[in-house]
Amino acid sequence: MSEPNLILILAVFALAGFVKGVIGLGLPTVAMGLLATRMAPAHALAIVIVPAILTNIWQTFGGPYLRDIVRRLWPMLIGLLAGIWFGAGLMTGPYARYGTLVLGILLVIYGIIGLGKVRFHVPQPHEKWIGGVVGLTTGVVSAATGVQVIPSMPFMQAIGLEKDELVQALGVFFTTATIALAFGLADAGLLNVSVAVPGLVALASGFAGMFIGQNVRTRMHPDAFRRWFLIAMVLLGIYLASEAMEKIFA
């Protein structure tokens, strides 16, 4: 990989790690969105996957709620794995050119939902089957774009998870997704030695960004930062979608 691309990866993951350090999430979303401006989503995901897995594992075991989360979200996790399996090939097959367009649209939706502070409510008797459907949908979307925030995150907020439990639940969900995606990338031949150096650069800069972000969190109100982050995601999504549409319809 060329030196300019390595510098790009270093900068992207430092920013993505910084965002995760401040608000507790966003590393894969930011990294996939920015890298997709210069490369195909499948190649971007091959670089994102190892830093995402390691940071998500840390988040998964960073609280006391793991057993309760698995007991409550197991239909969603099974649906997620099934969706990723059903969607295998979407990122690398004949529909791969639509991946950037879908990613852009998802970033816009994600940003608008966050900025509008939209809140849903799922009654507890319906939590299991709706969770399975949400997991399945998120799995297919993740297989196509590498991003797992829609519709999983609104659902987890809708079932009333408390702040710390929600952060750990996102870690469990994202860890499951990224490990499943890693197997798919390996089968497609994209997870190989050619991404070793970019992956190490991404990992180091991502953790450095997280460390800085966690220190900034004590001085900056997370809600204010989150607002500007969501605005940036909307603008990035619009840019990616418009660029993809130009290529598709050219």
C-alpha cells in the first residue's frame, strides 16, 4: 500500500478512535465512511475489521451486564449471524457497486435519527421476535456495507437499556458482527497479509485516538460533540451517496 494511503489510514483511525473515546461508539462507522471515499467498502472493511474487533471486545467485557445482555438479546444476535450469512457476497459480488450508495444513505439516516433525538419503544412481550427481525436486517445491511448501527442501535435504545448497559450491549453486538464479517472477508480472500501493515497502522492510531478522546471527554460535554459528529455523518453520507450515484448512472 502506498505511503499516501497509509497516512490517510492513520488520520482516519486517529479521528475514528477519538470519536469512540469521547462518545463511546463510532469507530467502524467513521472509518468505513471516510475510507469509502477512496476505496471500495470491502477493502475498507478489511482494514477496519481488526481494530473494530479488538476495541469491541474491550467494550464487551467492560461491564457487569454480559450475562443479562446475552440472555436478553440472543434472538437479535442469532438474527445478526443469519443476516450476515444470507448477505455474504453483497460487498464483493455483482452488487458491490451499490455498497457505497447504501453506506451513504445509512449514514444520513443514522445522523438524522440522532439529531432528531427520535425514540422508539418496544413492549417487552414483543422484544424477542422484533429483536430477531432487527438482527436479521442489520446482518444483511452489515454484509453489504460493514456498518451495524441501523436498525440495531434504535432498537437497543427502544427496549430501555440503561446507559452503561447499552454501551456494553453495543460492544457485544458489534463484536459478534465483526467476527462474523471477518470470516466472510477471509473466504473472499480479502483478509490476507496485504492488509497487515494498514491494519497495524489503523490499530495503533485508533487506540491513540481513543486515549485522547477519553481525556477530552472530561473537558468537553459529550452531547455537544455528539451533535457535531452526527452533522458530519449526514454530510459525509450525502457526499458518498451522490458520488456513488454519479458512478452508477454514468
